[in-house]
Amino acid sequence: MKFRTKAIHIGNQRCRLTGAVVPPIHLASTYVQESPGVWGDYDYSRSGNPTRDNMETTLAALENGVDALAFSSGMAATHCVTMMLNAGDHIVAGTDIYGGTYRLLHKISNRAGITVTLADAGNPENLQAAIQPNTKLIWIESPGNPLLSITDISLCAEIAADAGILIGIDNTFATPVLTRPLDLGIDIVMHSATKYLGGHSDALGGALVVKDTELREQLYFIQNATGNCMSPLDSFLISRGMKTLDLRVKAQSESALAIAEFLEADPRVSRVLYPGLPSFEGHQLAKQQMHGGFGAMLSFELAGDFEKANRVTASTKLFQLAVSLGAVESLIEQPASMSHASYDRDDRLAHGIKDELIRLSVGLEDPTDLIADLDQALNG
Ligand SMILES: Cc1ncc(COP(=O)(O)O)c(C=O)c1O
């Protein structure tokens, strides 16, 4: 089956009881057993739930994995991976990562005696150099957040495999529509399902997808033991969202390219970061690694003018000032004070995330309206 067919037919079997073409939402928290010690397919919803199973089955098929595990949020999914490590272990992560991941690694994992080194994954040699004898996990994002940097996923996977280190990737920005990291040698794909998978700003969730059943068992053990799972209602909404994922991501990517070209040609804008622009550092790699578009996230700067950047983010009318991304509504934000506020300022500036950087999540509105909105806001 092709991607769009899988999104609609895998994990979305009709209800056997009623024939309903959309599976029902199973809200029950517990399930009747035949007798003590005899377990059916389900016993308790923390351990397994049919609606969550459906969502996991669809996502695993879209990422070419053997299984997926659905969590209450993207951070919960990433946290589950870090819980595989022990005190004394070390993590190497990219510098261009979501602010919440930075916070998890530096302010939660460190409490468990795990150390972290950030390395610019845009050049995988940096990752290699950061590996220590106790490194147990490499964590990357491509395109990165918020600088859209492109990481050579296959090369990083090779480095990790040679060193016998587990490697995970946050695939939230690219989605399986544009990049399927398990096919490129990655062990664990993570999603904030809150974003493109759901796609409508009305559900919160996260997911891990793997291609190895033993790894799946290890992660599932932690998930069940710590009780971190996606609710049935969120599972249902994210399943519904995934049916249109391919169409949305491709259309939103096309609009993002048009907007990036508009901004790049505009003298009021000093720098545009978008993997689809030939001027962008990672463009050639993005062309090889991403299929069907370059994503719908982009960032830009206004000639080092912080006040002006604030005026722009306050004066768009269609782009709404809000964190999050990946939905049908376009959003605008300022990473320094919003999505990446949990970064230590010095670290953030050292990694090139300036105060005046503006990030856009391009939605599904008509791109000409979005360009007109930015045009008027840039005058603000
Ligand atoms: C790239 C990326 N990864 C992970 C997360 C965390 O996901 P969640 O908010 O669902 O916990 C976010 C949230 O903004 C994100 O943008």
C-alpha cells in the first residue's frame, strides 16, 4: 500500500459489531477477565487500549516501523527514551533541538546522574567527537528547531551503529511524509503528535516508533511502569488527523516555500532559514533526504532589530502569536521568549538562536493571504 492508503486503511478497521466505518472510541479503563490469571487482549487501559492501539498501528505503518507507542505528549515520549539510561551514562544531542528537549536533558536527566553534551549535528563529525566511552544515546532533529538545520541522518545512524550507541530522532518537523528515518538506520523515531500528526491544534500526544521488537519491549516496559500514555480521545483525534497528513504536509510545504521566497526577496528581512531555499546551507542535503517538500516551518530575522521583530509578531492577523506548530492554522512566534525560553540564554545565543529570530508555522490557508499578512506586518 502507498502512504495515503495506509493512512486511511491501516489501524482504522471498521467496527465488527456495528459496521461503523470509523472505529469507536474505547473509553473503558478496565476489561473483564475470563478468570483470575487469564488475560484477554486488554486488561487495563494504561497497559493497552484499542483506540490507542489503532493510532499506534497507523503511525508504525507510516514510519515503516514494527510498532509505535503513544504517549501523553511529545516530551513524555522523549522522557521514556531517556529512562532507558542509568546514572553515569551520557547523551550526545544536536544543538538545534526543541527547547523542551534541552530542558529535559539539562534539568531532569541530570538529576538522575546522566550527563549531556550538545554538538552541532549539521556536521556529524561534531557528534562523533562528542562521543564518550559512557555515551548511550544520540538524539537529533532534522530539520532542527528553530534554525531548520539539516542533519545527515544516515551518516549519524552509521556513526551510532559503529559505536554501538542507540540513536533517536525527533521527526516532528519532517513527518513521515517527507522523511522516514527508520529506513535510514535510526533506532527510534519520536513525534510530538500534537503537531502535524494531529494537525488541528486540538489534541496533545507523543509517540515513539521502532523497527526492533526487543527495543519496543524495553520502551513499553518503561511506558507501562511509569503510566505515561495517550488518552483514547487524543488517540482518536490523532488517528483522524493522520488520514490527511500527506495532503496537509505537502500543501503546507508548498506554501512555506512561496513564503520563504517572498521573505528572501524582501529588503526588510535580513535572513531566511528554510531548507527549500537554494541559498540555505543544508539545501543540497535536504534535497536528497526529504521527499515531497521541505516542510512547513521557517524562521527569519530582521537585520538584528529586536523591537521591530516584536512589532511584526504582534501585528500579523492570520499568523497567530502562539507556541506549537504543524496545524492547519498558521502561527508566528519568537523562539527566544517562547518555544526556546527554557534554554540558558548564553547557550541559546552560542547556538545561533538570536533574540530577534521569528519562527513561522505555515498552515493551510491560501498562501497569497499569508504573504499579504506578512507584508503588512513587516511595515508595522
Ligand atoms: C520539535 C518538537 N519536539 C517535541 C516537542 C514536544 O512535544 P509536546 O509539546 O507534545 O510535549 C515539541 C513541542 O513544541 C516540538 O516542537
